[in-house]
Amino acid sequence: MKRDDRRQAIMDALVTEGEVELDALSERFSVSRMTIHRDLDDLESAGLLRKIRGGATIRSGTQFESDFRFRALQDSPAKQAMAQAALQLIEPGMSVMINDGSMAATLGQMLVDRRPLTVITNNAAVIDALRDEAGIRLIALGGVYSAKFNAYLGKVTEDALAQLRADIAFISSPAVSGLDVFHMDDDVIRTKRTMIDHAAKRVLLVNHTRFGRAALHLLGHLSEFDHIITDTSPAPDILNVFRQAGLTLTMADTSEARA
């Protein structure tokens, strides 16, 4: 098997399994451990995976978020349910900010059901979905394109956002620990933070599996969000944190419930 084909097969296995072992890959492709090491090193350098002891993973870590192309293939039912719950917060005529991420991309594609709307986004998937839709005034934020996040980021993006205000902003996060919200990338953090600061209402979208995780950069505090939406009930200790803080958690599969 050619090198590029082998590396694509490694990524296909990671999308399916989330984690792969070095020895198993060596045996599967009939190549040396050193060859697999080099494959994993190059894929990690490209931001496509995270090496761990004895193998690799595309699961998030404190300094790693998997590539948008792979996140977009995961947890589709959960994303659909959360997007439907978020959609109930939008009324025709509103101005809506949508951040980067595969969860936000799912919501963005549903916004046509609430038109007319003004949609402000740096998410390339949302831009592609809405660019030709009647009744959608699309403000596409410029900046430096990141293939990893499928979004526009950096100073140009932040400066554009600083001139805008929205009725509501939808912010996704890969990590919530205690009452704090995190992300692995500082460019992403700054754009999300600017959206939070320039919206009248803020909504956090977070998969229940991301509770109890921290990441490198602090985004903010859960109390900054008017609504927190997840896909299903998190663990009892997580619910207890919400209860003690007086926060309301919307669980997309059971509608809104106070923890």
C-alpha cells in the first residue's frame, strides 16, 4: 500500500474507532513500527490527530481539537437534537451570530426555517449553506482561513465582529469543567469571546460528553450564558454543579429542565 493510502486508512480507522494502536497498525499494513511512527508524526503535524502512548487518537485533549472534517462525521443525532432546541430561541427578524464548529454548522443549516434573519458567521460550512438562500442576510466574516476549524479566524475576523451587534450568539465548546468553559486554540477563543461580548443573548452548545473536561484556554464562565444546551443528561455530579450554581440546563432530548 502506498504511503498516502496508508495514512488515509489510518484516518478512516480513527473516524470509526476514535483511537488506534501502533502495533495493530504495524501488523495491519505489514510495515515496521518506525514507519507507523513517521505516519503518525506527520499526521499530528498536520493537526489531524493526537499521538498518545502506544498509538493515536482524534479525541480532544487539553491542547488538541480534532479536524472539522472528522468532527462533522460524529454524533449527528445529538447535533440535530441540540440544533432543534437552539432553533426555538430564534425568531424571524433577529440578528444571529454563529461561531465555528460542526455543532454550529448543523444549526446554521436549519436557520432557513426562521427567515428572515441576519446571520453573522465565520463558519465556512454555514456560509456555504446560506449563501444563496432568500430571506437570509448573510454577513460572512473574513480573516485567515483555518482548514482545521473550517472557519475564518484572526485579527480581521475580530475587528469585523467588534463593529457588529447581534440579538443572539450561539457558541460551541469542546470542554466545560466545573463552571468554566474552555477551548484548545487561542485564535478560536478570541473570536468566540468577541461574539459573546457583542450579543444581547448568549447560548452555549455543548455535547454532554464534553462536561468534566478542561482545555488550555479559558473562554468564560457558565453564568455568562443565558441558555446552556446539551444533548442528554450529563452525570449526576455535573448536574449537581448546575444545581448549586442555580443554572438551568436545556437537555435536547427531554426539553428544558432545571438541574
